[in-house]
Amino acid sequence: MRRSLILGGLAVLAFPTAALAAEGGTGGWIAPFAVIAAGIGMAIAAGLCGLGQGRAVASAVDAMARQPGAAARIQTAMIIGLALIESLAIYTLVIALILLFVKGINFA
Amino acid sequence: MEAIEHPPIFRLPGIPDHVTYTWLVMIILAGLTFVASRHLQLVPRGLQNFLEVVLEQFLQMIDDVMGPEGRRYLPLIATLGLFILTSNLMGLVPGLAGVTSNLNTNAACALVVFIAYHWIGVRKQGLIPYLKHFAGPVPLALKPLMFVIEIISHLARPLSLTLRLFGNMVGGHILLAVIFLLMGLDGLIGWALSGSVAGAIIGGIGGLVTIVFTVGFLYPLKILVAFLQAFIFVMLTMLYISGAIEESEHHSEQHSGHH
């Protein structure tokens, strides 16, 4: 199943190549790949960020259930941790925005 | 992106939007505090009471993270915190431009933090001992490598502060701009008004769902992100300052149980 997934992913990359070959464009190679990279990159970053934040919140809730007296300090640490994990996805968002709005426009 | 977003209601000629609204934030903050400090009373009421509560929160955060000797850095921290909070909230109001959704403002705040915590560390310990602490508690052979790694991680700090604040604010704005694009006369509202039954159903229901989603979920989320990002910026500033000044405590004083 994994091999077919990889082959399918590589086959998707053939589509813009075919489209560009059809219209004979030589300067327009970057724009479709930039758009695809922005989308896929953001999706991977968001998914992994979700996993990381899920682990952080799970540990925090476990600790709060174990020691309800320390709940306020644990909650503060959890909020800080969540914001720091989220900032990694935000860096990817900034790169995706740069790719979309600088390279994703077809200078035709 | 500028085609989707609308210009703000108030523009000075020749001056970029984010600078104009920075001045507006400055006028608001300075005016508020000036009015509140007119007749200071021992038992505060009204605006003075509110501002004292805000400052108490800052003092509590400083006590938690930096210890009581960090209170001398309250002006820097409270100024940064209030400025970023007000700028974030100003970007949410439709019609006003966002100050922190421009990279320059965030870079300026991050540079202030970077220079401040290095200056505080050097002033407290002297230049050579401060630089020696960059090498860390590793054997002598690894100290040059550790020094290089520390320099890179210190350089990454203002970059991450800038991009975190910028990305959070701009992400929310782009989301809102896309929703406005969906709802416009080319999208759902246009379908609803187009006169056909299918268009009216899809446009009407879609428009209603989008309005409820935006007002009920997106705007509260953006307000939460505004407060949270200001809090995170201030918290990281305090952590960096406490990291710069605490090195001396390992050498000179006893390590008390508190911090």
C-alpha cells in the first residue's frame, strides 16, 4: 500500500509537467510547483502541529487530574507550550504565503 | 492580497498605514494613562483602578518568571505588552489597519527585545563573563562548538518572535479576507440575489452559515489569538531577560529554593 501511495504521489507531479508541455511554456515552471508546495507543506505542518499539541494537552490534563492544586501553573505552562508548538506551523504558513504570492503568480 | 483587503478609513498622505496606526496606538495608550493619573488617589476608582489591575497582572507574571528582582524591568515589559496587545486588537476592527500585521513593526519590537536582554546581561555581569556563559557547562574541547550553536540560537530568537507575531496576525486577516471573498457579489450573496431558486437556496443558506461561523467562531478566535500572542511575546521577553541575568547566581549567591 505504501508503494502505491508513493507512486500515486509522484504521478500527481506529472500533471503540471504535462500541462506546461502542452502549452509550450518555458518560464512558467515555478508557479504550479510553488502552489503545490505551498498547499502540501502547509497541510503537513498543520497535521504534525496537531499531533504535537495533542500530546502537550494530554500530558497537561493528566498532570492536572493528578494534582488539582497545581492546575493554574500547569495551565499556564500548557498555554505557553501550545503557542510555541503552534509557532512552528506559523513559520510554515509564512513560507507558504511567500510561495503563493511571490512565485505562484504567473508572469505571463 | 491588496485587491481583497480594503484600505483603512484614515490615511495620512505619504506615510505608510502601519506607521499612522502606530501613532494612533501611542496616542491612545498615552492619553489613557495620562487621564488616569490626573488625580491619583490612595483608594483607586474607575480608570485608575482598571489600569492598576492591568499592571498588577504584569507584576504577577514578572514575580512568577523573574523573581522579585525583575520588577525593575516592568517599564520595558509592560510597554511592549500593552503596545502589542492594543496593536493586535486594533487590527481586528474593520476599517482600521493592523499595526502588527506588518513585518516592520514586529521586527522593531523583536529587535528591541534582543538588544535589551543582551544589554541587561552585559551590564549585570560584564562583557567577558557574559560571553563565557555562552559556552555552557561542557568540557573545554567542545566549548567552541557550543559557542557557535548558542550564537545561532540567539540569532534565531528575534526572528522567531517576529514571525510568530506576524504569522498569527496575518493568518487571521487572510482567513477573514477569503471569507469576505466567498461572501461577496461574486459568491454567495451574488447567488442569493441572482433570482434563481437554486441560487437563492444555496446562497441564502451558505451565506447564513458563513455569517454565523465568522461572527461566532472566527472573531472570538482572533480576539483570543490577539491576547495570547501578546502574552506569549511578553512571556518570552521575560524568559530571555531572566536567562541573561540568572547566570551570575550560579557563581556568586546561594541557590535559594525559590528560583
